[in-house]
Amino acid sequence: MPHPEIALPRLIAHRGLSARAPENTLTAVRAAHEAGCRWVELDVQLLGDGTPVIWHDRDVKRCSNGRGRLATLSLAGAKRLDAGGWFASAFAGEPMATLEEMLALLVERGMGVNLELKVNRGHDPTTLAEVVVPTVLAALPPEQRLLSSFDAQALARSRALAGPEQLALGVLFKRIPDDWAERCRAVAAYSVHADWRYLRETRARSMKAAGVAMLCYTVNDIEVFERLGRWGIDGVFSDDPGRLVDQGA
Ligand code: G3P
Ligand code: MG
């Protein structure tokens, strides 16, 4: 299967450098870059007015000074929120980032991104893919982009919009299901992204043998990182890659 020539690093900053800056913000991505990360993982979803933004949760309570569901916000309303002060007062006033603003930063810094199409309850996976895929294709070269999702419909629509040589797709799983190979084939997947806590060595090795790249989330422990490396895992998402490097990664 022809895929873009992606040089994935072994450590990818999860939601930006989320251990040291408010997750999924421009500041978290700048911090990741300054810590030496070449790739970040970020979540994308749509506001009520259809604007794609970098955000993880279904609502804004945990990561801002506001309340309510993302799907009820307009861009103007979202921009009034403080998406940094919840993390630490030094980050107060950090705005929610749009996909467009984030892509501009990634281009400026020459960074790669694993953009997770986050389909929260009540959201439409097809529309999300239709908004995000063309925007990402227009902004970043093929070897700097990897889209992923837990949602099979979002992945299928993404694949219909861009072939495997144009766009690498990752299938996200918590526990790897028995039909993983079929689900990867259905979208000509480049990679599988799995929760390391449920992954077993035999399964990891059979997936690698089948030719899919394997990534694990969320790894903040050097022993786990080293064990996964011995199993042939290509890379991990970490909230604090620099800490793993300091410990010998
Ligand atoms: O994409 C890997 C990981 O981010 C998936 O889980 O909840 O952190 O988006 P979550
Ligand atoms: Mg994510």
C-alpha cells in the first residue's frame, strides 16, 4: 500500500506539551517545539457554527473558564473564553485555537501533526471529516500529516476524500478488537494507535508483521516506553516527552 513517506519520531507530544502548558493550545505546541518535539498529537472538532477548533472534550468546563457544550458555541463565543488560566495563572488569557491558526503555526515551525478527529456524543463524523480533511490537505505536505479517529465513519469519509498516497490514516482503539485487520483494510490505514494498558506483546507483534505502523497512548513512564520499544512499537504519545528523554529515552 503506497503511503506518504512519514518519518515518525518515537515520541509525539500528546495534545501539545500538555504536562507543561494548557493542552491543545498554540502555546502547548510552541512549548513542544521548544522542547525538541517534531510531531504533536491534537484533537479537532467543530463549534456550533461549523468552525473547526483544537479541543478535546465535548464541553468547555474542564479546560476553560466557561461552561457548556462546544456544539452550542460560535467562534466569537469560543474566543471570549480563557483556555489557559485553568492550567496555571501564567497561561491566563490563552485563547481556544482554531484549526486554521494551529495549521499556520505547524507550517511556521515545520512540525508534523497527528490530528485526531474527535467525534464526541451527538457530533456528526461525516461533516467533521468533510471540513477538516480538505483544510489539512491544503495546509501541510503529506509527510507532515496523519489523521486518526476512534470513529469508523469519520475515517471512511476521510479516506473517500483522499487516497492513501495523499493522506495517512490511523485507526484508534482502546482495546484492539479481533477484527482489527479488517478495520485497517477498510480505510487503507497507515497506523493503529492503541492504549498501551490493554496491549499485549503477541498482538503488537502480529500487527507489526501485517505492516501497520503501531503507536501507543499515553506513555509517561520510561519503563513502559522501553518495553513497548522492545515489542517493536514505532512511537508513543506522551504528555511530557522531555521527561522521558531525561530518563534515557
Ligand atoms: O490520539 C491518541 C489519544 O489522544 C487518544 O485519546 O482521549 O487523549 O484523545 P485522547
Ligand atoms: Mg487525542
